[in-house]
Amino acid sequence: MDGVSTEGGAEFFGADWVPPQESEARPAPAPPADQQISLWARVKRALAPIAAFLAAVVKLKSVLFLGSMFVSIAAYAQLWGWRYGVGFVVLLLVHELGHVIALRLRGIKTSGLVFIPFIAALTMWEPKERRPYQEAETALAGPIAGTVAALAALWYAHASGSSLWRALAFTGLLLNLFNLIPFIPLDGGRVARLTYPWVWAVIGIGLLGYLVARPKPLVVVLLLLVGYELYLHVRHPERADHEAVEPRQRQRLSVMYVALIVAIVIGMHATYTARTLS
């Protein structure tokens, strides 16, 4: 029957009536799931390098890391001003991040990074097992990163004519060169013991030549340390762990080690500024 009926004051027409309070607007159709996943995957892929870099910093022991960093900045600022203090600590940080990133790429977690005023900085890690070649590559990653940062500072010093950036570049290069001295516990000591004997000879001759040109007590100390390590290297070849690395790995470490030293020396020469007496 197609008549009009009433119930509780409400009107409806036949069986098609729907109570007004129960009616809802239909939601807009969602995009297909595969499109959402592909978009998210593209975003993750684009941000992956940034996330990896930030993870290398954030996951460090924050209190010890930040506290020692600010103490170091304050210590250096007392001697050379806060701008130099900040710049020098940043160069130290880049050096240590080279170690951290190299460890993370090998799946090894760091247990912390701490700055030690007037000494340098220290990255703490506990490898599951000692692998000489991986340890040498990790050691070399720090001076490589630090040298790149110092050369970038040198480039900016030339572009801007800033004496502050030139001083930071020289100090950063000197720090990384010192770190490459083949003496444990320095980075160079972990690398040079896996290289060929001619590498030690080149370093010794270079130090001896510098000592003749510019006699300094520090150079004498360094030459003695290198000479002692060379003596142990020849007298006790088992210390070098040569049997633990392949010939191509020794070649790679030897070439990279010497090439990095040459790049640092050239960079330090470029920081030279002639001074005239007034």
C-alpha cells in the first residue's frame, strides 16, 4: 500500500525510509595501498643518508658527549677565543665521526664519544672480535674525514681571506698528521703495522729531513717513537699481523696512508702566510 503513515510524529514513504539520525556521509575513497607504500618508500630512500648521519650523532652517550664538548670549547676559548674554540672542536668532531660512521657501516656500535681538552677526542667501541684490517680501516677513516674538513676550511679561508679559518685549517691538518704517526695508540699505529716496510722508511726519512731543516724537540721525540716502532716491526714481524691481511689489502692501506700524508703536507704548505717585520 503506497499511502502515508506516521509513527511517533515521523513520516516515511514506503520501505525506502531511513531515519535522519542514522544517515551518514560516505567517506572519500582512500588511495590504493600500493601507492601509499611506494610514496613512503621514496621518502625513506631520500632521507636515508641524513638519517644515518644523525643517528651517528644522536645515539652517542649524550650527556658525556655534550658535556665534554662544551668543556673543551670553553677551554680552547680561554686561550684563542670562542670562535676558534667552536671551530676546532667541530674539526675534532668530524674526525671522530669518521670513526663512528666506519664502525656503524660494519655493524659495530660505539659506546660513546668524549672530548678531552688539550688532548683531542676519543671514540669508545668494543669489537666482538679483533680483525686487524677492519680495525686499520676504521682508524684511517678518522684522519680522512678530519683532513677533508680541514681542507674545506682552507678553501673557505682562501675564498674569504679569513685568518681565523686559515688557522683552523692549519691546526686541523696538523692534528690529523700527528694522528697518522705510526705509534700505538694513535690511528697511524693501527694502520702502519699492516703496511709495507717502505712506508716506515718514507716516514722516517721525512721526519729526519724536517728535523734537519727545522730542528725542534718535538720532531726528535716523534723520530724516536717511529724508530722504536720500526725496530719492533723488523725485530718482531709477528706484531704486524701481516698474515691476517691479504696482499691487496696491504697495498690499499699503504697507498691510502701515504697519499693521505702527502695531501696533508701539501695542505699545510698552502696555509703558510708570509710575514714581514714592521
